[in-house]
Amino acid sequence: MLKNTLKKNLYQIKSVSLDIDVKGFNNGKNMNYLKFDKTLIINLEESLSREILRTNRKGAYHSTTIVDCNTRKYHGLLVMPVPKLDDDNHVMLSSLDETVIQHGAEFNLGLHKYEGGSFSPNGHKYIREYTMETVPRTIYRVGGVILSKEKIFSQTDSQIMIKYTLLDAHSPTTLRFRPFLAFRSVKDLTHINNDANLSYQEIPHGIKMCMYAGYPDLYMQFSKKTNFIYEPNWYHGLEYPKEQERGYPYQEDLFVPGYFEVPIKKGESIVFCGGDIQQKGLAKLPAFFDEQVTLRTPRSSFYNCLKNSAHQFLYNPKGEDLYLLAGYPWFKVRARDMFIAMPGATLSVDEKHNYERLMQTAIPALQTFMRDGMPDTVIREINEPDVLLWVVWCIQQYRAKVGLKEAKELYGDLVKEIIEYIIAQKHPNLKLTDNGLLYSDGRDKPATWMNSVLNGKPVVPRTGYIVEFNALWYNALCFYKELNEETWLEKIENLISSLNLSFPAVFVNVHNYLFDYVDGPNQDWSVRPNMVIALACTYSPLTRSQKRAVLDVATKELLTPKGLRSLSPKSGGYKPNYTGPQYERDLAYHQGAVWPWMLGVYLTAYLNLFKVSGVSFAERMLISMEEEMSLHCIGTISEVFDGNPPFAGRGAISFLMSVASILDIMDKIKAYDSVE
């Protein structure tokens, strides 16, 4: 194909994002992709807004800011599920304060926000550099001492490991470590109390503690022998500004049992390990740490950042079934999110095996729902009316990537069962009407992905003929026809013919965009992004001119650098800022907030219309998404953004559909670019 001469100058997607080998690496290019210098670090307004996330497939994670100051109740060095207690994650080890000691002088490297807006002990002023290439790495300088701190989170266990390396020192140096313990749900805060068990037990090179019944022991160990001084103390009035912004309680007390002290020599590395299992072979921890680092994919490009982020959503708590978590730090497995994101999170990063494992887990849950009406205990919201339509769409993406024959062999029966289930009117909230359209009731309970609720009622009560439901329904019927050559197809042909007439008649309005939903005489004129799904599907009942007109309206009223607004500023009730207490955020969630996953939908629609000539525009639209790699949560994409400039990231710090949608569009661009 003809190369756009502006591509190299305007957007280095070839060298930064898409110029990768088959393993997903970019051959060592751009090795300073995620680097933050002292100037940014010491500006707390900048550094506290940048968060990090590391996860494993059990649902455990480590999250904080780049200066190791927790700003959310969800932050912690070790946050993990405790199934014996509940379905929540729990903050076990909140933080670990390091102190450098030379000649009796103490330099505390920690940082906490306390009551009254004060920060202490201001350890960020010693940071000279922070990088996130392979693992998070902080370089501290205290006088003549240069100390490196690197962190990895175990991929298999609930365990955080931190390696300290003394890069330079001109005199004997000692490190002191104070662990801040929480032992609480991420939804709660803890305060000084008489129920806490403040005792500890010595174990090799460390201690173990369990503050409350029902929790596992927390093991804190080092790679070399340390001296633990028991000095129990509650630290009062720690504050989490992100919770304060969100209108939640934001102050807590944390327990510090004492401190560890260990001498360290120039060039020596010491590893701290905190987790729910006791470590053996402690002397080998530094070598083990280095070995684990080599297994990580460097975050050296836009693509690699998103690929790593996609892996963070993989969830197999029992080591068998595989799921996708909807987002961090508070979302669980949600059916709609999983099927929308599955192609981008797996097929777009050349991981067909993960797609098939996810579907292998999901199919029994889907069949149990269709045959017995029973929801699934892990895949939540499987009964939502559009989930089955997204399942068919998800399989269609597999067909596009892998081929018709294999898609039919693996998933043809499931597609048939879904189509027959819907036609037989078995779904409790999907009614097939005489004109071939599907009707859903969303008055009292949200029926779509726009599911925010206020005072028990949907903020956006989308009900009746819902535009994306029927676009997906038309697409599903056409895909079913593609998969099959059976006599039963006559009924499918008749439905497709009906929809070719009824869909435009019901949804296309005089202003050449699509009603968001139609319920009898009630037509919703709000300009919303859902209509773009009708353009992004492989099969659509709209003509090319109708698609162009809809895309024009979406471009003028919804498109932002971070995705599509959930509502046009020209529509009534527009609320662009997703900030403030819960009720204010509920009002803005789908009334103006920008959704990044919809950018992938929009660009897919754009490429469907303009083919190779649309690639340059799609690449330019990704520039602002690449900026997000060093903002909000480093190396990933958040759930939503404000609807007006500067389009600040909000909501969940890492969101499955956001990441998968951008990976999907990058894959589509790469496919066009490979055609000469």
C-alpha cells in the first residue's frame, strides 16, 4: 500500500507501537519509554496522580503511586483475596518504610499523607529517578548513598518482592524497614482497636503475624538475617485523598509492629518478601528475583504496555478455569465486559490459546443459564439481555482472525443454541417482535452497559427497541447464516429481510443519526455512542450513506482524544465531569463521561467505511491514548475520562474494555499496514 509520508513525522507508531516481532517485543527500542525524573517526582501534585499496578492471576495485586505514597484505600504493597472471609480483596501489607542510616544519622525514604494535609516523612525528596521499563525501579540518593529499589509481584502466589541494591556508599550503611499493616477489606478502613492480635512469631530471617481471625498469616522475610526490634505502635490519621475526592471516609490508623535492621555493603542486594506463604532458600532470593525479571515483557512501547496490561486481567483463582476481570482495583468478572474485550485481550496479542481457554470456561456457564435459567457464581450479570448478542459477536471476531472452519467446529453449536434460544422467546428480557426487532425493558433496572443507578432507578432508563441490541441482533443472524447451510435458514433469511426494513425505519431519524432507543411513541433523541456499534459490526442494515451520516454526527458531537462521550454536549442533562461524591459521579457516568472502549468501536466503524484511506486518521487518534501510558495508572488505560478538556482519567485505574479495545484497533491498523 502507499505509505502516508506524514506518518513518520506525525506519529511514530511504526517504531513505538506496532513495529514488533512475533513475541510482541520491539527489539529493545525506546528503552526509556516510562521514565520519570526528579523534577516531576518532587512535585507531589504530579507524582501523586500517577499510580502503578501489578497483579497475578489469583486476583491479588500491588498498587500505589510512583512515590510509594498510598492515596486510595485500595492501595497496598500486598492486596489479596481472602476467600474464607468474603469475596473482596484485602489490604494485608499497606506499605514498607525504608530508612537509610549512616554515622547514626537517619534518612527516612517513606511518604504518607496525614491529618491536616501534612506529608511525612517526605522521602520523595531523595528520589532521583523512577522507571517502569520491566519492573518498577526507584533510585534514591542520600548524601553519598545511592540506593536502588525494584519491585515484582509474583505471577503465581500472593507475594510482593522488593530488591534493594546499594549502588554506592562511602561508609558503613544500615537499612531499617517499618511495615505498615492493615488486615482489612479494600472497602473498609481500620482504626486502633482492642481486637487486633499484635503478637508476632519469629521465622527464618523475619517474622509472621495475623492480626485478626480468619486471615492468613502474613510472612515478612529477607534474603539475609535481620534484626527485628519489636516496637508496637499505631500510626494515626493517615489520609487517602482519592477517597476524600470520591466522598468516602478517608482516614485510618495502621499498625507498625516494629522494625527490621540489616547492614548492607556497596554492590550488595537484599530482597524483602511479603506474602501468605513462608519462603525457603532465602539466600537465593536475589538470584530468583533477577530470574523473574527476565520473564517480564519490557514496557518499552505502547503495544507492550497494553499487552502487559491485558495479561493483568487474566484470572484463574483455582488454576483451571480462566476468566477476565473487568478492571482494577474494584471490579470482578462481568459477562458483558468479558465478551466485548476477549478478542482484543487475546487474539490481538496473538494469544489464541487464551481465547479458547476463556471460551471453554464460559460455555458451560452460558449453557446453564440458557437451559436452566441459573446465573453463574463467577461470571456475573450473565443474564443481562445483550450478553448473548455480544457472545456471538465475540465468536465472529475469532472467525475473522482464525478462519470460518475452525470457528464453526469450536463454536458453531453455541451460536446456533443462542439464536434458537432468542427466537424461542426464552430470555426473560429479550422479546422478539413481529418486525424482527428485539425489545427489552430497562425502566426499573438497567438493561444495557449504561447501567448507573440513582435511588434505585436507572440514570439512563434505556428501554424498548435499543439501538445496539438490534444492531448486534442483525449482525448475529447474518453471522449465523454464514456459519450454516441448513433448511432452518429460511426463518433466518426472513428475519434478516424484516430487519433490513424495520431497523432503518425505527432508528434513523430526520437528522440522519440513530435514536438511542424507541419505546412505542417515545423516541430518545439523545446523541449517544451506542449508534456507532451499528456501524462497527461486520453486518449492518444501514446503507453506506446512512453510515456516513451517523459517523459524521458522532465525530462532531461525541469524539474526543480519549474516546466517545456518553452523551453529546448538545443533549439535555450533559454532565462532563466524573468527579465528586457517588451520586454526582452516577449522574455523569453515562451523561457525558468519555469511554475509551468506544474509541475502538468508532475507529472500527471508520475503517469499515474508509478502509486503507482511514488508517492515517486512526493512527493519529491513538496519539492521545499513548500519552496515557505515563499518566493516571502507568502503562494502562482507565475506565472513563471527563467529557471536557483536559479530559482527565477517572474511575477504575485499569479497565479491561479500554485496554482491549485499543489493542483491537492497533491490530486492525497493523493488518492494513501489512498489505502493500
